[in-house]
Amino acid sequence: MSATSTTDTTRAREAMVDAIVADHARFGQPPLSPAVERALRTVPRHRFLPGLPTAEAYDHEQAVVTKEENGLALSSVSAPSIIATMLHRADLRPGQHVLEIGSGGYNAALIRELVGPFGQVTSIDIDSDVIVRAEELLADAAAEGVHLAVADGEHGFAARAPFDRIIVTAGAWDLPPAWDTQLAPDGRLVVPMRIRGLTRCLTLERTAAHGHWRAVAVDPCGFVRMQGAGEYWEPMPLLHEPDGAQVGLRLEDGPQPDIEALRTALTTDPAESWSGVTVGAEEATDGLDLFLASVADGWALLTAQRGAIQAGLIRPIVLTGTPALVDNDGASFAYRVLRKISGQERWEFGAVGHGPHATPVARQLTDLISRWDRNHRGGPGPHIELLPASIPTTDLPPGRVVPKRHTHTVLTWDRRPSSDT
Ligand SMILES: C[S@@+](CC[C@H](N)C(=O)[O-])C[C@H]1O[C@@H](n2cnc3c(N)ncnc32)[C@H](O)[C@@H]1O
């Protein structure tokens, strides 16, 4: 490599870390620890993305897909910004033993930096191609001492347990028992977890007995889906089927609504409701999404292909999933929309309803948005606990219970002391 290109990559790396630091300040996240910042400034990310232009390798928000099948990403090198947040949350110390589930090389090299020569890094992936690639790239980047193995993360990696930290870098739906048994008593688990269709990166610590966890931090994130024994796909019936103009509803397990009735609803005239609650271009809405997912019984995510919007079937939405509500009648639904406030760089939240109860269900959604604005906006977010699925639901703390195979997730929102509704 020429001296000039080394200077270029060093500059690009510095700029990447500066951008992450600035984002943390702008979005009110805690500043990165000096150790994480140093590691990010040290590990050459471009070495893990050979052939990619330097500017893209050091784009702080860009995940780079390294393997896909039928248009679905199976493996990627994660975006530096979320990697930085997860490493910060993991609070890695020199000498620790760490398990990374989902390899790629880059994150393992950063963990290696953080735990130092007396630490141990084990990185596993379900895909042998990923492990072969990571092995080559780690050697090329002179990042030695990472133990790589092909394994399904659902079972952890008993041969090198116990671990002080487990960092999962694929989107999990549940928390398998092996992560509990293989984590040291005072260990930390950082995992992107799907909760009612939303992915949140949870930093988990045990509260008491094995299998009882509480989230000490909750960060928005997106990851490729976990494969193998823990793979799970939420039901996603289509309300409109033509390819290129599909409209779907991503639902939780449990009683399913009458899809034929909802298909009919989509063909009926829409009704609108507006909340008076506004949002700026740079304001995150992940707190609102999680609130709606917690409190709405008929919670769903509306997904769409672009053609459905172009055809006027639905209003512009986030195609991969926009908060929606199925009415108690099972035959009406509403989804969240935005309208621009004239003369301002702000947008108002509203809802569009369809079906026999189009107006009440749209109003129900905007009422919930107003409740979030009054009682929780800018607040600390929900308490999230994960408890063994063997506990009867009647013995669980009050809150939204999301039942899964191994664990129940319970979300509880504190009201602001001054709020009354
Ligand atoms: C986002 S990538 C990992 C990124 C990586 N940590 C990095 O350094 O940027 C997610 C990886 O998880 C892997 N994966 C998916 N399901 C898995 C499972 N059950 N066990 C282990 N790895 C899995 C995928 O093959 C994929 O390579």
C-alpha cells in the first residue's frame, strides 16, 4: 500500500469516528468510552471490505452486505455507528472473555483491541463461508488471536464458556437458554432483539436468578435475521398481492385477525385523523414506535412495495414497516402517516383508517400518539424485562407481555408524575 493511500485511509477513519462522536452528542446518546473510540480509530475497517472505495468503507452509517440470497441479506459487515454503540454498551475490559455471535472480522478485531492480549475473543458464525472470509481478513489486517468457529449461536459455544460478555450481531427473536448458562454471573449480554416486529438492541444484565434479565440500555438498530434453530418469521399476510404493489401486515403470534376482512377494508374509502403532534426531520421516532407496540392490543406493522403507493392504494409509509392498529372488530385497521406543516421543517403525525370502523380506529391510533407525546416523549423509555417462559403469565409484572419460546418479554412504561391520562 502506498504512503498516500495509508494517509487517505487514516484520514477517512478519523472522519468516521468524528462523525459517530458527533451523532452521539446530537441524538443525546452517552459519549463513547475513550477505549471504544481508540479502538475505532485503530482498526482498519477497509481491510475487512476489500475492493470497496475508501469513502464507503468508512461511511459511519453504512452496513455492507457481503452475502445475499433472493434479495435477502444473510451476512454483512455492520455499520460502524451501531457497532460503536454496542461495544460501548458491552463495557469491555482488558482480560475479558467475549463471545461474538455472527462474524465478519471487523467487530471481532475491535473486541480484540478492547480486551487486549490477556483477553479471549471467540467469534462464531452459522455460515462457513463467513468464517473462511473472516479468517483471511483478520490475518490480512494483522488482527491476531480471534478464535473463529462455525456454529449455530442458538447453542452458544460451550467449549470456550464461560464468557464475561456475549455480543450478538444478528437479529434474535428470543433468548436461548445457552446464552444464560454460558454467561458469567455478572456478565452482560448485548443483543438485537425483535419485539413485536421492532428491532431494539438490548443491553441485558441478570436481575436475580438465572434467566431473569433487565435491559439497562435500549438502542434502535437493524440487523440481518438470525438463522438456524432460533430462526423465526413473524406471520405476514398480504392485503394486496400483485408483485411490485404488495401490502402486508406483520403480526405477532397469537390470535390472528380475519385477513379476508382486512383485504376488503383496504379497498374501502380511507378516513383520516390528525394528532396535532409534530416531529422534525432529525427527530427519532423509535420511542413512539415502541410505545405503540407496547400499549396497542391490535398492534401490527404495515409493509408495502412502492407500487402500492404509486397506485394510491396507501399513503407514503416506511416500506419495511409502519405502525398500524387492527380494530377490535377485526375488519378495520389504521396506519400512521405524516403531513408537512406549511412553512416549517416539521411534520404532523396522523392516521389513515380503512374498513367499517375506519374513523374510530384512526382516532384510536392518533389518541395513542397524543398520549405518548403527553406522557412519555423525551422520557426514559420502557422498562424491559426478559423472564423465563415457564413463569405463568399471571405471575409476571404488570405491563405488555410478549410471549416467546424461551422467554417472556415484559415492557412497562412509567407515567410522568404530572400526567393524569
Ligand atoms: C451482521 S452480520 C455480522 C457482522 C459482523 N459481526 C461484523 O463484524 O460486522 C450477521 C452474521 O450473523 C450470522 N448468523 C446468522 N444466524 C446465526 C446463528 N444462528 N449463529 C451464528 N451466526 C449467525 C450470519 O451468517 C451473518 O454472517
